[in-house]
Amino acid sequence: MVEPKLVAVIGRQRSGTTVLRQFIGSSSRSFDIGEVFHGLTDRKTSFWGFLHARASVNEAYRFPFNWHTAWKDFIRHQSELFPFQVMAFDVKIEYFPVVLRTDGVNTGFFFDDPTITYVYLQRRNTAAQIISRHVAAATNVWSQTDPDGGAERLWRRYQIWGGAPAPAVPPRGLAIDPGEVLREIAAVRRQDEAMENFLGHKFSLRLAYEDLFDASGKFADQVAARIAQVTDIPVADFDRRPILLKQRTNGIFHGIGNAAEIASAFKGTGYEWMLDEQ
């Protein structure tokens, strides 16, 4: 069995990691295996589910110093299920306290793997990312498929895994605490700086959410070319139609009931420009 090339998209919730991961998995030579550190039970999609299943048979897998071996076993298992040249997955920065430990027993296994190509995706507009996350959490709608895009590609995964995307529920009159948003912006910037200091040297490619798409809504030429370069797959083999609808195309305040309060709180902070995103 030929070992697949592993491409990990690293970024925050609501920063485009899912749609970029799906794009990388859109080639006939690649496969999107999802968020491998999200969820606890499904062994097909989650490392933790796989680890739990293995630990029920062999208790050695319960110990963190064996998780590096478990990770290798997990990837081998994925390769057997999905025999593609490239396997794409994403890891949310919010999960780092679980995935990345510094307790000296090698629980930083994921970032110690030299076979992974790390793609860092950042959203410059932190306020838009945070407000989008609040809306998604309130409505329980984290993504919406685009019927005119590449949504049919999802069925390649669903035929193997089962399940289907949830219908969209539009937000109406949500109230978001502007002080909480400002505190989160400051916290995100501190966390990003710490992550950059620790992991920045591992990133083979850096992209910004704001640069992902062209005017037609497809993945931009430059983004497609750079992904082709890190995956060793020709650009023409990728489907450049995004599966998911672009987030909050009606403006950052669409569905928000206290937009004026948020705008007032942002005055004089230096973050006012973030509220102008369309």
C-alpha cells in the first residue's frame, strides 16, 4: 500500500477551513476525511473515536505516550478505507489544548509528524469570524451547501460514511454582547501569536480567507495553483466550485438585532474597519 500525502488545514472556526479542506479533497486523486480531532465516537471520521475503539481491545492505547503509534494506525486505517494519493483534513485551533500538549509524554504527536503538509488558513477580519461563530452556535447551522456549486461532491463521502447535511435556519434578531466580541478579538490575537511562535515554522503554505475566492465565487487562480503545488496534483484536476455557500454574504450584521450597539462599542478601538465587511 502506498502511503498517502497528508495535507492538514489549520485554522479557526469560521475561517474557511472546511471549504478549503473540501477543495483539496475535490480531485479524483484526493479525499477529504474531515475534522479528525472533532467528535468522540465515530471511528471512521474521528481520531478519538478510533482511539477509543482500539483502547477497548488493547489498554495500552489509553496512555498518551502511545498516541503517536495510535495516530500512525489511524492514518493507515484511513488509507485502507480511502486509497487516494492525497488525504485532506482540518484541525481547528480551538482544539489545540486537546491535541497539543507540553507534558513531556509526546501528546503533541500530531505536530510531530514529518509526513504532514501543514496549510495555515487565517481570517484577517477577526470580528467577522467571531460574530459568524456566535451566529452559527445560536442557530446550530455551521455550514450551508451551495446547490449551484460543487455540493454533489459531498455524496462521495456520504455514500461511505452515511448522514446528510442539515437544512439551513436563517438567523433573526440575534443579540451579541459587543464587549464579549472585543474580548475575544484580544484573546484570539494573543493565541495566534503564541501559536505562531510555536508552530509557525511548520507551515508549508499560508492563506487568508479573504483571498480564497475570485469575483465569480470560485477558488481563486492563485489559491488553486498553490494547493496544486503542495499536493502534487494538477490544477485542472480540482473542482474549483466551493461546496459551501460563502459566509454572511449579506454583511456582517445580517440577522443581528443589536448592530448599532456593536458598532458603538467598536468606536475608537482600531477595529472599526472589521464591521464594514460585506
